[in-house]
Amino acid sequence: MAAAADPIAIKLATNSSGTDDDVYTIAANKFTEALEEVAPGQFEVTYYPNRQLGDEKELMQGLQLGTVDMAIVTNSTAANVAPQLAVNDLPFLYSSQEQAAEILDGPLGEKLFDALEQKNIIGLSFCESGYRQMINNAKPIETPEDVVGVKFRVMQSPLFIDMFRNLGGAAVPMAWGDTVTALQQGTVDGLENAAWTIPAFSLDEITKYLSLTNHIYTVAPLMMSKSFYSRLSSEQQEAIHKAGMLACERQRVISAQHERDIIEGLKASGKMQVNEVQDIGAFREKMAPLYEEYRDRVGSDLLDQWLAAAKG
């Protein structure tokens, strides 16, 4: 650990593009700003986007081993380490971004951080990656039947694979770093992801249709290695926690507006055909069995508590 007079160096990594309109980059920048606010001159954060320190699986391993200081990853990747986090990926769970924030910033969110700590990772806050949509080159997705036969790249997560299985689609699990090439080569017809990924990765140049299914509200935990965290003083740890909460609170607001602007911009430009999905209930019905299928993975009591909070 550096001498007290010197700023403590922190390497913060993501798997994302590093562009200004990338919501992971926004989160990283907001953390850097917030940490300087609450602990001026005490820390020096260096941001490593675009898989510079590894893909998301490697970042999670690095956090556990202490070879990565901090990372922001997709919730489903974190859930591969702490399965309780998979509750966040259940389709149509949250009624709004505001409801998700209220639940995740409260006692239930702390339970997920407890699960991470058991894996040598300190959870600081949940930033957001926005609502996931269906993006493809084959056709507009208006009903669950439209998904049948379309090869969708999905995250390397059992829940996402099973979700498309329930819809009758062809799920192709694939690391994000291989996805753009797979779209260009026709290995996959499309993907499901948040709207911000379209400008961040120029997907509007290689895909035709954006269908607004809003099937999952994706969160992205901001995390620190427990090994790194344990070397900090209690005051420094408090500053890290406070900065983490502030960063994600601010990032969520920016990200939500950014998402709306991107969708409106795509509609106006005509670069992609954008369609609203009229009967979301049909998708919800097809995906509903996942709740019981993943009860054991998430934890039965935790799932019941989450559902009660989401319905309340």
C-alpha cells in the first residue's frame, strides 16, 4: 500500500467500449469524480475499458484473487460467481427503474453484497445498463413466435439461454468480444442488449431491427476486490462506499435519459426499424416458468422476498 502522503492507486476495469456514451464508462467516470469529492487527493483512479484487463469472467476471477482492484460487470457475469445475483436477471421483474433502485439500495441489495463478500468481493452499489431489447437482421420481433428460428447471441449465462429456449429461439451463448464479428459474418442473426450498445458499438451499421421488448432491466454491480479493500483504513473504506453509492445514483439518471435519447434518435434517423411491442404479456407468459426454474439457484427465501418487494 502506498505511503499515506501519496494517493492510493486504483485500477478500475470494464469490458465495455470506453466511449463517452458507454454507460459503464459513465459509471467509472462518476465514481472517479465522487471519490475525489468525498476524499480529495487520497485516491488516483485509472480506468481500463475495452477488456484491457480481461473479459468479464476474467475480471470476476481477478477480483476474487486480488489481481484486479475494481470492476463494473454485467449482473449475469457476477451471478456466475454469486448465484443469488441471478434474481436481477429474471425477466419483467422490476416495474420501473425507480423501483429497481429502491430495492437494490435497501436491505435486499445488501443481501446480494453479502453473497459477493463470501466470494472475496466487496459490492459497492448497483449501476445500470438499461432495459434489454431485441436487435437483429432477420425481422421485427412483435410476438414470441417471431423469435422462433432467429439465432440470438446471448450472454454466457444459463438463465439467458433458458429464456430464449422458452421463447422457442436459437440461443447462441457468446462472449461480448466475439459478438460484433459474429453479426458481421452472419454466425448470429441478432442479439439482445440495451439500446446504448447500438451507438457504442456501431450496431446500427450491421443490424436492421430494434424491437422494444424491455424484457430485463439490467444492472451492473460496481465492485472492489476484498483483498484490496482490506488494506484500506476504515475511513478510506467509508469513502469508497460513499463514492460507489453516489456514482451509481448519478449514473442511473444519466443512463436512463441516454437510453430515451438513443431510441428517439434511431426512430428519427431511420437507420434502424424500431418497433414497440404491443403485447408484452405474451412474452411475459412464455418467460414466467423461469422464476420457478431458478428458485433453487437464487434461493427460495430470497426470491420470495424479492417478489414481495417488487409487487409492493
